[in-house]
Amino acid sequence: MAEAKLNNAGATTTIEEIHPDILIQVLHHLDGPSLASVNSATSYLRSISSHPDLWRRLCLSTWPSLHHPRILPLVKSSPHRFFSDAFPYPTSFTPANDADLPDELISAVDLYQRDIPISSFVLESDTSSPTPLFHISPFVISAPDFVTDVLPEELTLSWIVIDPAKGRAVNLSSRRAMVVRRHCWCWEAVARFTTARDGWVVGVLVKWWHEGLGLVELQLTIWDEGGAPVNYMEGLKVVMAAMKAERKAMGEEEAKVGYFEYYDMKINKEEEKLIRTCRSGTPPTQAVTVGILKNLADVPELRERLIEENMANVRVSSAVEQTKWRRTRRSFRLC
């Protein structure tokens, strides 16, 4: 039992003797993981730290988008459960064939710079009437574009998907970007706020038109183990599987390990096919293959070996083809 000694009086006092109102004021300053730790300390602290006002205040301060009138009643009805659903990561994305699909999904999106909220959105998606397009069109939920001067490395993102009928929620963003790539073609920068589980990658793709003061696009997307976007029906099943899955608190490094393992697996599957194409094809085909290899992974360490091997093949084959072309051109001149 926790005790505190009062040296001036030579007496001791237990945590149970501290007035609950005082403890609640102290607990108001804790974040979610710290409050959960207090909840498992003693039975007395558990009864104090389970107070709904603590968790309601924590939810609303962590995610400002929850003040929306469609979401606030869900938070107030069971704030502790909502936080337990939305804060830790889901441990599985494997969909069930007989999944009970929702009639509506609500997305609560919050963006932060150095943990300070800078923008919030609430998106409502009607899924009550599936059409044939659900089996064709990719699963994408887009947030409104906005202008910001926040750099990709400074941005923190939360994307909570809520089933209002069941009162369940799941956070599908990795909070911090797993990978940031800067392009010289369409987009100035692309950041992936994603998590990988069971061969699925779920998360948010954030695109900057220009760094500095630029237009930003956000899209919630789901990819399969081959890296292809899934259709809307399959995406709904993955989201519902994530809602029902157990939760696990993970740090940023642990989340990155899972993401990089997925890309390592993806490269291993594509490596042999692409290398066979590169070694047996003509120089134009090989050049295209090298371009694919360069963009196959977001992680330079994973693609460096592939690029080096195939660039060597292209150089050797190109030299042979150039020799053949010179001989052919010489023979035409002789004719």
C-alpha cells in the first residue's frame, strides 16, 4: 500500500486518506498511458481513475474533432471505452468473410504540430447501400484540402474511424509518418502514416503540393500484401476487423519495424520476377524495370541492393546491344 511519511509530525498517511477531489485534480494532468497505469495500481486508485470525467476530458483534449455533435454523445456515454478503442494500435487487419458491415462510418481527423492541434475534420461516409462500384472502386476516404506551413516530419496525425451504430472506434493512423518521400514529378512530398498487419497496410497518405506554405491532401487508404489498393467492399471488411481486434500500445520504433517488415516481404516477392525480366529483356525493358525497382520501396536500405544488381545487368546488356547496332549500321553502309 502506498504510504507517505510526514517528517514534521512523525506520522504516516496512506493514499486512501487523501480526499478524492484532490486526487482527481492531480490525475487531470496525466496523459492516457499514465492514467491507465494509475488505474492498475490499487483498488482505491482504480476507483478514482475510472471516473468518467477524467476520461471524457482526456478524449476531448487529445482529439479536438470529438467535439462534433455526431461524436460527442458517443464519447460521453463511455469515455474510458472510447479511449481504449482509439488510442492503442489494433493487432490484426485480417477481414472475415461474413463480416457485419456498417451502414455508416464517421472519421474524426486531427492534425498536430509538435503535439499542438492545428486542424480537425469530421467526415461522414454512407455505406448503407452497396453498389457494384463497391467491388471495383478503391477504398478511399478523402479529407478536405487545406493549406499549412507544417513540414512532413513535424506533422502528427490521428484518423479515428467510428461505427456510430455500435459505438466502436479504431485509430488507423500511425500518428507519425513512417516514411516521407520527396518527388520531382507531381507532388512535392508524400508522407505515409500507416501501420502494417497480416500483410495489409492501413493508413493515411498525405500529399504536399509545395513545402513551406502549401496545399495538403489527406486520404485514408488500404493496400493488400502486393501493394495494390483494395476495393471499397474489402476495405470495409478490413476496417471492421481492425475495430474488433485486440489493441496494443506501441512506440514509434515498434510501429516502424512492422511497416518495414511488410516492405521487406513485398520486395522479396517482386525481386525474382523483376530481376528475371531485367536479365532477359531488351535495354528499354531493363531500364523500365530499374525504374520500377527504384520506386518499389520507400526505404532506401531495402532497394539499394536491387538497384545496384540490376544497373550492372543493364550496363552489360546495353554494351552488347550497342556493339550489335554498330555492326548492323556498318553493314548498311557497305551495301
